[in-house]
Amino acid sequence: MDPRYTERLPGFPACRLFALFDTDADLRGALRALEPHVPPAAVRLLTGERGAQALDVSGATRGLRGRAMRVVQDLLFGRSSLHLHETHLRRGGHLLLIPAREWTQCQELVSALTEWGAHGLLWFARFSVLDVTPRYSAVSGRAITLG
């Protein structure tokens, strides 16, 4: 399976789950785990410096209008975690962008991906951004999930 590489992301990537992976092995495992949930051609992959440029956290490749749009998005949606995603990509990590229209679909994807070391999980819903990275209870060691 070869996920399509994205040259540039849309201004606001609504209805997508972002997931970071550290190793090629984790990435390959995650792609296999996604197959029952999402068509492989719908998954986008960003990797390395080229991926960081496509992420375009500052909006610089879109000119003054793009930078202004990113500032507004940061204020309204708290997208500051994307700077961590950009740094991860620049250090050689991987970022998958996975379609997730509904909350239940997002939860299924998070469950499938956490077994493969996914972190930095952000769900861009229609009008909000949620950090859906599982948190773990210090008492039980079990994941605490939303919903």
C-alpha cells in the first residue's frame, strides 16, 4: 500500500485525523491497521522536510492571506500542536492524514493506531480541533478515552 503524498494541505483540513509515527515499521503497521476502516487511497502521508513544507504551519506558501488565515485559525481553534507536528517531520518522522468525518469513526481510528505507537493525534472536526491522543491512568495503567 502506497498512501498518496500531499504537496500542500487545504487551508483547514476538516474531517481528518492527524497521527504521528516515529519509525517506518510503525508507519507500515498503522497503514495495515487502517485498511478495514479507510480506503488506502484516501490516506495522505507527510514525511521529512518535504512533509513539513506541505504542512505549512505558518501559511507562508499562501502569501499574506495564508499567514493571516493561519493566525485566525490559531486563535479560534488552538492549532498550536501543529508546530510539534512540523518539528517531528523535520526530524524525520511521519504524519498520516486520515479521513474521519464522525466522532465514532475517529475513536475507531485512534484505537487502531495507538497499537502502532501513534501520538500527536489531532482530529480536525468540522468546526473544531480536538487532541484525541489517549491519556493513561497512573492507577490502572489503562487508557482514558473521550466519549
